[in-house]
Amino acid sequence: MSIHVNINPLPWESDFFGLCTARVGFEGTQPLDTEAMRPWALLQAKVPSERVEIIDALSEHGFQLVEGEADLSLNIKRTERQTGVRIAREAQIPALRAAAAQAFTRSRFRAPWFPSGASSDFYAQWIENAVRGTFDDQCLIAVDDAGTLQGFVSLRETDGDARIGLLAVLPQSQGNGVGQRLMLAAADWGRVRQLNRLRVATQLSNLAAMRLYLRSGARLESTAYWFYRKGDDSI
């Protein structure tokens, strides 16, 4: 099956992971063929789950399913500041990096598509960037009465909405309502900025996260699948 695409280089990911990678879009005029795919060590494509004709075409061109993704949104209503939640500071970056590296080991940046350990490294860098405000705008942390880290959420303002980048609760703090507190704090972050909606995406396999978001009042808006195709050379 023939499809036409646009292929967009991902320079930050290429540099970080040490491989030449790009994302395939489906608004272009370039035929997806061997010549178009040749320069890339890894091609990525995110396809709405209802676009079965694109899914079939990608499969014919050697793309493989990596994971499913759900996008959810929550209307921000009346909110209030949450006790024990504060803005993360640079002194907390080492603890946050360690927590993020542990929490996100099974993302779409896993082996065999990316080098071993790449997922942990990627999310550790993501949360550091959030604290510094160089990717997400801010990182909020939840702490107990002794000031011990319990969890974190990173946030950014995009297209008039607030979006959660990363949200995680440390293993020793799970089951104590920390995730719900972080969701409420994220909504309050958006309300303070006069935003009306909080958005978040998660893996379809992450049932704990899905339950948290739905319990918080979020609505499932769409689902999609990520597909990858390796180049002729091994990664």
C-alpha cells in the first residue's frame, strides 16, 4: 500500500541517543519508500488508532508496533493549593533524576530500539530540564512531614492548556494518595495561569496511571499507536 508522508528529523533525540532518528508525519507529499527511509537509523510514527489504513501501510513497510498511548483531558474548575506540594529547586535535581530513572524504565525509548538504559537516562534528563524550566515550565514535588520526596509532576503551558509531562510517585509512597495530591496541584497550577484544561498522555498499558487520571475526573479523548522502523544498520 502506498502512502505519502513528511519525514521530520529529531535533532535533540538524535544527539541524546547517538542515532539518526526522525518522525514520520502523514501530511506530506513524499512517497514512503526505501529511498526515503534509507538515511535514518530509526523512524518513528504515531498513528491515531482509527487510521487502520496507515497502520496497515506502515506494517507493509517494516514498521513494528511499540506501544499504545492514551490522551486524556480534565476541565480545571475550582482548585486550591495542596499541602506538602512545592516547586522543585535545583538542589533536588539529583534525587529527582534518580526517581525518574527508576520510574520510567519501560517507556517507548527502551531496548531494542534504543541503547540499553536509554529510557532511564532520557527521563532523568527530562525531569532535570523541567526543574530548570528548559523543557517543561516547572516541576512540582510532593514531600512528607519530614521533607522526604514522595513524588513529582512536571508541567508546561501549551496551546492555551496546561499539560502534564511526567508524573510519578516513589515506590515507598504509593497507596497514600500522593498521586491524587499531585493531580490536584497540577490543576491548581493551571488555574493560577488562567488555563481551562489540563492534558496528559500515558501508555495504554499503564493501568495505574489511567485509573488515577480517570478518578481525578479526566476524560479519555483519543488513543494512538507508536510504530518504529530500524534502518538497515543495527542500532
